[in-house]
Amino acid sequence: MTREARKRELGRGERVIPGLWRLRLPLPWPGVPHGNAWAIASGPGIVLVDTGTHEAGSLAQLERAMEQVGLRLPLVRLLVCTHAHSDHWGQAAPIRELAGCEFWMHPNHAHAVMGASDPEAALARRLEVGRQSGVPEEALRRYADRYESMPSGIAAVIEPDRPLVSGVVVESDLGRWDVYETPGHAPSHVCIFAPERRLLVSGDHLLGRISLYFDYGYTPDPVGEFLHSLDVVERLGARLCLPGHGRTFADVHAHIRGNRELVRQRLASVREALAHGPLTAFEVVPHVYGDSLSPQNTHWLLSKILSFLTHLQVTGVARRIAGDDGQPERWAA
Ligand SMILES: [Zn+2]
Ligand SMILES: [Zn+2]
């Protein structure tokens, strides 16, 4: 998307059902032009789920979306974030400040906090993972140059007022919403489910257009955790899904099956790649994603490949061969 087209992207609000609104907020990312926050009526105010990213003018976009459906920021009585990626909790600090509300999020948010509070340490860690994975030095240098100009998208790191873990209930006019921990996409990920109406706010765990992402390096097996989280959500029997990006969708079970199938395909591709002999994670990428690798997406794709490789290791299909003398590690079937 061109810079001009991006500028025209504006916050928009729409009612989904009485007492539930979708707030569509612009994002500065190519290929992901917007994300959703959800407003749920709750007594004299609302519960706000997710925040949009933080950048110049982003709070005005949220206010604009709210105004379109007759809402205002001071009405927020509780802010809940599905996970600690910047597009879902980036504006938590100013919202809590302006609304004077509580902010609830899962405590396993270390994966996001480092990037926001100590960008140098976060960059060093990413470069180390890249080096270990066989990314050429030149590409790492380009990434480091770019990283310095990349905003974190997080206004300020604030600790949740309450840990959003399984068993916590969010009250609303649509009935109770139960919290389910659904790690995989991110260690801090939760979904909330309203059993009376069978509504599921899915964050990035389930999206209308199936796409996978895993935060690598914070938990033992992100892919395994994601598959387990799909089982957790499947048992709920949701009839309408309110995802973190894109429109609501009703065929929730088809989407769950689609996610499982895509994971299966990707794991099969990684296994096939390993048949060519021990490879670095970087060398596996083109086997799975073709020649789509670019400086912009290397970190993203590598994080997924490392997560798939780790899952194959955990399930006894692949093994990791440590690299000696600064050599990258390799993976073998
Ligand atoms: Zn996310
Ligand atoms: Zn997202």
C-alpha cells in the first residue's frame, strides 16, 4: 500500500449486534492495514477489548471510531487486551489514563515488554537468533539499521491491574465473558467467550483469513501450544467469532480445522526440506515460503520456521545440531 493510500485509512465504528461494536483501527503495516478493537456494553459504560497500535494520531483514530457509534473514551470501565502485540495493547497506557479504568492482560507478556522498554536488548536478542539461524551478516546489518527507525507501537509499558488468566470473568450487558488462555500466536494470548450468546473474541488466535504466526523463544513449543489452544476453543462451540483483524465470521469450526490443516502442511514442508540434509533455519525458509524472503519479513518468517522446527524436535521428528565456533546451528531429520 502506498503512503498516500495509508493516510486515507481511518478509524471506523460499526455495530455488530445491540451492545457490541467493532472499532476498526488503521495500522501502519503493509499487508495488515487495520486491526479491530471491540466495545461491549457494560452498565453505564463499556468494556473495551484491545486498543490498536500507538503512533502519531492513533488515539484520535480510536476516538473517531467510537464517535461513529455514539461512544467515547471516558465510557471505558475496563480495558482487556487479548495479547501483548502492539496492535492489541499499544494504546493501553493512554486509554487507562484518560478513562481511569482498570487494564487486564495475561501476565506472560515478557515477549513484548523487552521490545518496548529496552529496544537495544531486544534487537541484540533478535540478531543473536538470526546469527544462530544462519542469516547472513549483511542481512543482519540491514535489519539492525532498519530496526532503529521502527517504532515499537507501544505508548508505554504498564503492568496489568489484574492477570487475565483462565477462570477470570468479564461482566457485560451481553452476559459474562469467560477467559481462556490460548498461547501459541503469543505467550500472552487469551480468548474471551460469552457462553449465553456463544460469541468468541479471538484476538489473533483465529482470523477470518487464516494466517499463522508464533512468537518464538519464550515458551517450549509455540506450535504445540497453538494446536492445544485450537482444541480449547473448539470445545466452546462459538457461533460467531470476533477476530483481531478483518470481519466477524460464523463458520468458527471450519476456521479451526483450516488452521490445523495449515500447520500440518507447514510441518510437512519443513520435514521435506530436512530430507535435503542438515539445514539452518534460514535455509529452510525458501523450502516452505518460496522466495518471499525480504529484509522486512525475515524476522517474521524465521520466527515461524524456528517454531515449526522446535515442534518437530519436541515430537521426535527433527533434531537440533549445535554449531561450533560461532557456526549456526543446523537441523536434521
Ligand atoms: Zn498478534
Ligand atoms: Zn494482531
